[in-house]
Amino acid sequence: MSIKFKEDIITLAIESSCDETSVSVLKNGREVLSNIINSQIEQHKKFGGVVPEVASRKHIENINGVISEALEKAEVSFSDITHVGVTYGPGLVGALLVGLSAAKAIAFAREIPLNGVNHIEGHVYANFIEHKELEPPFICLIVSGGHTHLVYMKDYGQYEVLGKTRDDAAGEAFDKVARALGLGYPGGPQIDKLAKEGNSDAIQFPKAYLEEGSYDFSFSGLKSAVLNYLNSQKMKGSDIEVADVAASFQKSVVEILTEKTIKCALEKGVNRVVLAGGVAANSGLRSYLQRECDKNNIDLKYPSLTLCTDNAAMIGCVAYYDYVRGLRSNLDLNAIPNLKIGMFF
């Protein structure tokens, strides 16, 4: 997309879909002037997961301060902002409404356009910030706590969902297995760290391929297999090598994600794969997917660790490209907790 403007477009973006209050300021979509992330991990650790009501209240407490900090760090004021981008789904409805209300208030007060953004789409666009030269088309593997998708991105705003999870998302499975292993929250980084100390071939956990030709995923069976193994070992009074369990579980997840992604890219005739979402930070997935992409002459891109997790910069990048395409959201835009990413050809 090569649309030219006489002046720079300054985007103020807000992300509050789960337990991070984030505000970012971007110039022309890909240059991040500030990206403030206020995480609530410490508040939710004692519950073993995100409590929606607690998350919503913390967003209310944090939002104004984070907006001010983002503007200050970017060295801009509200009068410099061209438009406002904000996540309106998917996510926790109460959390979404906090960010959405703030964004609409700014857009209304400053009389500037509003662009509602799909959170899943945002994870894809994190790669445009990281890799300035990146352009569609490509296959994108989106893996996070709530989502596992294989998406063909034909152009900006044009997606074809080729596969998705039928039950647990990959990140959700990581969190549940981590909890069973007593590793705490968030589970993904804990398992990734522990897996480096274990033998990934110690336990043969299943991989669900589903019916022939399907690009869908299923992780509930794998999760159950791990839980059954742990219960069986406890009943027999046998020792449990936690690092081996973590490594073997992670291997099953990583291999099925990688195998389906590579197959999808080859069958689509696409020589570029993009990795996105919170689980994109997993070192096992990065290294294995890189190795298999290299074998098949496929170019792999993934964002830095900061851009893998929920952040407003990725939301601002989507908002920018929607803005230059002439898209606008009305001020009656509402939160959609189960918002999908799909075909818009």
C-alpha cells in the first residue's frame, strides 16, 4: 500500500482486551513513538489466572495515567493526534469497554476519526512494526491464550481463515498444564523455561491431526493426556520428572503447529510465514518453526518479545492502515467479546 499524505499521520491507540492497559502513539503506522504497557500479572497471579472483574477495575484505575504517559513519551499532545485506534474485540467485555470508552471520548472531544480494531488482527500487524519491509501476501500462524488460527493474509484487511482451534487454544493448554504442574501463572513462559531442562522424548504425548486435509487444531486431548499421565504417576507413587513432562508436552504442541503451518504454506504456494500472538514468544516454537521453514525455503518473520504480548502499538498499526483505506468507526461502536477474523474479499 503506497498511499501518500502531505503530512504525517499520528495514531493514538488503546488496547485493553485482557489484563494489560496499553496506549501507544505511532507515526505513519510503523514508527512507534511510544508504547506503554501496564501489566496486571501480579494482581492475577494469586488467582491462577485473569479475573475479569479485577481486570476491568484495574483498567479504570490505569487508563488515564497510561494515556498521559504515552503522549508524554511520544512528545505529542492531543492536538497532534490524527485519529484514534482501539481494540473492540475479542476479549473480556468489561475490559474492552474501558479502553473503548476512553477512545470514543478522545475522538469525540477532539473531533477526529475513530478506528475500531480486531485484537487478533493486531497480533498479525505486530510484524509490520518489527519488519518494515514486510508486505502481504503470507500465511500467518496466530497463537495466543485465547486463539489459534492459520490465516492467509492476501492484502491489508483481507484474510482467509484456513484453520482454527476446535477447543482449547494453544496458550490456554499451556496455562492449564502449567497449573497442573504447579508452575503458576502465566504458564506459557514457565513451561518454555522448564522445557529446556527436560527430555522432550521422555513421554509420548498425542498430536491431534484431525481429518485428512484439515488445518484446524485441537489441544484438549493433549491437555487431558498430560493430566491423565500426572494422575497415573501419582496413583502409582512414581516420581514425576516435571521438566520432562513440560518438554514432552511443549514438543507435541510445537510440532503440530509447525507441521500444519508448513503444509498450509506449501499447498497455498506462499513462501512467507508470519508468527504472531503471545505464544509466538515461545523459544521452542520459534526455533523449530525456523528450522522447518529453512528446510522448505520459506521466509519466517516473528516480532520481538514485547510485541508478542498484548500491546497498543500493534492495534495502532491496524488502525493506521484502516484509516488510509478510508475506513471509519461510528461513536456507537460497542465491544464484541467474541469478534472473529474472517474473509473480507
